[in-house]
Amino acid sequence: MQLQGALEAGAEVGGAGEVRLKLRGVYGSRAEGRLLVSTEPISFLGGVDKSGRVVERSHPLQGRRIAGALLVLPRSKGSTVGCYVMYSLARHRCAPAAIVAEQADELLVSGCVISGIPLGVCEGAVERLSSYSGRRAVLELTQGYLEVEE
């Protein structure tokens, strides 16, 4: 099947008004929310305040809230304390609904696991999803895809 081959390659595919992106589930099973795509890495320590707002100066998402979003980013940056910031955001219901990263290092994985934030990995996700930022999407990690709603 042509659709299955495209999904296996990680390509986005249109069909019935939807866009679907194949990814690898790292932690969690399912999440829904609006896509918030960052072209730059995010530091959870100092780059995001306790309300879930990006406060890092000159960051493309400065002033935007990550709370409840399906956050798509190239990778995270910063120190190990960022894991605890993610945990605090989750406890105060200000964390993203899920994260899709192009690269997931130990700190991002650890932060997601202790915070209960679903995490998926997909090379090229930022470029493929940047034009869909703000649209609602469903992340199905056990089945290995993210679907953008029309």
C-alpha cells in the first residue's frame, strides 16, 4: 500500500482532510490539543515560567503558553533542573499535553516520565508541522502517529 509505505518513511500524508505523521512513541499513550511548533529548542529552566508561558528573550514562542499544547520542538536545552520544572508545570496543570521532539535526550525523556507528559520522536517534525501550528491534533503514541485535524 502506498499510504503505509509513506507512513513507514515518516512522511506526512493527506487523506480525508487529515495530515498524519509517523513517529516513535517514547513515553505515554495518547494526547490531544493544539499544535504549538517551535523552530528553536526550549529550556524549561528559565525559558518557561510557572504558568507555562515561554519567557526566554528572543525565543520564537516568547509570550506563548505551552500549557495544554502538543508542543513540537527540535530538542530541549538546559540543565537537569529542567526536569523538575517540567514536573512542577505538570503538578500545576501548566505543562504541555504532550511533546514531539526531533531529538529526545535523557533530560527530556526523564522530565516527561516524572511529569507524566507523553513524548514522541520524529525526525523533521518541526519542518513538517510548522504550517499546522495552532491546529488541533491527536497524538497516538502506541500506534505511532500524530494526526492533524482539518
